[in-house]
Amino acid sequence: MHFFQESLTGAAVIWYTNLEPSRVHSWKDLMVSFIRQYQYNSDMAPNRMQLQNMCKKEHESFKEYAQRWRDLEAQVAPLMMEREMITMIVDMLLVFYYEKMVGYMPSSFTDLVFADERIEVGLRRGKFDYPALLNKKSGANGENKKEGETHVVIAVPT
């Protein structure tokens, strides 16, 4: 019990230092006081719903998104199995990425990240014709379009 304080940092050290010695007679008393003080951390822990609502930011690479997602996932209790993580993140992908990934179910989270990075590279290199995901000012092959450029579509009745 006397070495417990050595495992504390920051605000927890201050809490422990200010703890009234007359209230702590046993290890159980210390445990109860600590849990009473820090129970909110468990109550506020991330859950699966937060993971399902976590969106990829517009200018974030898939790898950055996956790292941010995985950091949050590591705090979810009970721990998620690898297959559950893969299924969840694939289900949350934009339609374009989902269409590419749904037929390929990677065996690990790392394989998933690698596959999505390859899709991103292919998209940037113009390997996919998907205008909604391309930069609005550049064409599929990277050419810059002129501001205010107009395109005409003419429909001829048959």
C-alpha cells in the first residue's frame, strides 16, 4: 500500500497527497477511496457506438484515420476481436471504398489499412474514375481546370 503512490502521476498524486490518513486504514479503504474518486473514467470510457460514429476527416489519409480509430478502439471495453474491428471499419467506409473492400475481407487490421492506402494511391493516380472523391479543381489525371470553366451537355431527342 505504501508503494501505491509511486504508480500515480499528475492530479492523482495531488489527490493521494491530500487524502486524509485517518480515513485510510487498509488497502481496501485506499481502493474504495480511489475508485470513488476516479470511477468517472470508467463511466466515460469510449464505446462501440462512438467508434461507429467516428468519421474520416476530409483531408485525413486512411492511415491517419485508422490510427485515430484504433487509439479510441483500444479504450473500448470489453476488448474487440480483430474480425469485429475489421467489419466495423469496413462498414463505415465511404461507398467508393466500401465497394472496393467488401469483396476482400482482410485477415488483419494492418492488411485493411494497407489495402485502403492502395485504393487512395490509385485514386490519386487516376486509376479509378470516381469524380466525387477527386479534388474539384483537378481532373482524374491531375490536370488543373480553369476557374469558371463551363461544360455543356446537349440532349437530342430520338
